[in-house]
Amino acid sequence: MNQLYPMKFEPLFKDKIWGGNKIKTELNLDFSPLPNCGEVWALSGVDENISIVSNGFLKGNELNELIEIYMGDLIGDAVYEKFGNEFPLLIKFIDANDYLSIQVHPDDELAAKRKIGYGKSEMWYIIQADENAELISGFNCKTDKASYLKNMENKTLKQILNHENVKSGDVFYIPAGRVHALGPGLLLAEIQQTSDTTYRIYDWDRLDDKGNPRQLHTEEALDAIDFNLYDNYKTQYENKLNKTVHLVESPFFTTNLLYFNQIIEKDYEELDSFVIFTCVEGSCSILSGAENYNLAKGEIILLPAECKKIQLKATKECKLLETYILL
């Protein structure tokens, strides 16, 4: 069997009512045929949205088919034992040109109870933010189910939500249960559990392309919402050139920031997982074995678990999100 290698994938473009044009203008993914491209699914194991390899001898193969063949060599033995042939993470680029709906996701326990697969915890890395851009994450005051429903009824929900001013480089971890929404003027990378379950709480009284209000999931969301108040909703970290900086460590994924302008050696000998590199700024080349792979802003690459030693070389001062699973 041929040796596995760093894999690139064909992007999946998604038209959204709130989408814009930054996926073309900022990420240079200008081959989207969609007028309001709100999302690019860069790496997906979601049913009917399975990523297809775009490079090397495995070009044209679906990700889940390759997991079935290569198992732990591709995604790590422990990861394969837990998730089987379903790739456990979904990587997106999102262009919010308008407010997204206020929404919440179930956790694994509630998702299992409702027989809808896994829950959905996620993180956002802000690639670009317009002046005065904001997002919603959690509540700004102590609340409970009764007061929440009263605010829903009175159309004052927005007043009890935590609004965050956002700039490039900001990071937000959104655990399952946290009410959230992106605001206009944001381009970001999203890393999440493999799940497409979203409970829409409020959609700004928007109408769809047929003039109908979009469906809300008021009842379904109630058992999913975490009503607790937290001190800080933004991830605090310090940019360090040519160092690995930890951003998110969760049971579902670990993500680090690699900010570099030189050559970096990476050794994953002790890691029993695949690694995903998401390029959010600049460009680099990845040397694995005797082959070089180029990676530019707006692209991702999947490093199979059996590829243990690589070299990263910045071709333009580069920022990568390095994501893997620790079980």
C-alpha cells in the first residue's frame, strides 16, 4: 500500500442569505459560482458533504472511504476506535455579511438522547473584521429558563445577550449550549465537531427567498441552552513569533496557533491523531518525506497520523491553525 501524504481537498461552497464576497476577495477562492457565498466547507465528513481529495494518487477519493481503508494510519488509532469511518471534525471559512441567526447547539449527551449523532462545540478564529464588527456569545446577566422565555416573548432577547467587539486575530471557543451569533463584517475560520445540528432561536425577523420567516427551534433549544453567566467569553492568548501558542484545549479538539517567518520542525511521534493545518494568513510550504506541499491563506491540508515529522517553511509571514484530537 502506498505511503500516505498531506492531503488537500476540493472546497464545498455554501450559499447563505447572510453571505458576502470576502471568500473571493480575501481568501482568493474566486471560483465559487454562488452570489452570496457565506461558507466554504474546507474539510468535511458530514453526510452528503464528504470532502474529496484534490492532490496526489488519492485524488478523487472521498474522505470517509479513505478512513475505511487506512483507518488509524490516516486518523490515529484512538480516533478511529472512537469515531470509526466518520471524520470527527468540520473545518469552515465563514463570511458574515449580515447577522447570522441567534442559535445554540446540543452537547453530545443531548444529541445522543435525540439520536442526532454528536453534539457541536466549535471555535472561531477571526481572519478579518470590519470596523465596529461584533458578535454575540453567551449572556450578559444572570438568567434562567423563565426569564429567557419572557425576553423571547417581549422581543427583548438581544438585551440580555453578551455582545463582543471583534478584531482580526480574536479567538472564541463556543462550547455546546452557548447561545451565539456572528455579526456583519466578519471573515473567520471555524473548527467544530462533525455535526450539522443547529437550533435557531431568533432570526432578526428575516424572510427567506420565498418571503417566509425562517423556521425557529424554540422548544428544541430550551434543553440545550447553558444559562450560566461567565466572566470572559473571549480566548486570551499572546502572539509569539516562531512559537506554538495554545488556543483551545477541549475534549473535542485541540487548536494551536503557529505564527512564523522561518523554518519550523514539527515532530508528532507522540501524537495518536491526524493534524489539520488551516492557513489564516500568509503562505508556507510543508516538507513531508521528499515532497513539498504549498499552503496559502484560505486553504487547509490534512496530515495523516502516520506522517510524524514535517518541516514548515514560511514563504510569506504565515499563521496556521494546528488542530488535532487528544483522547
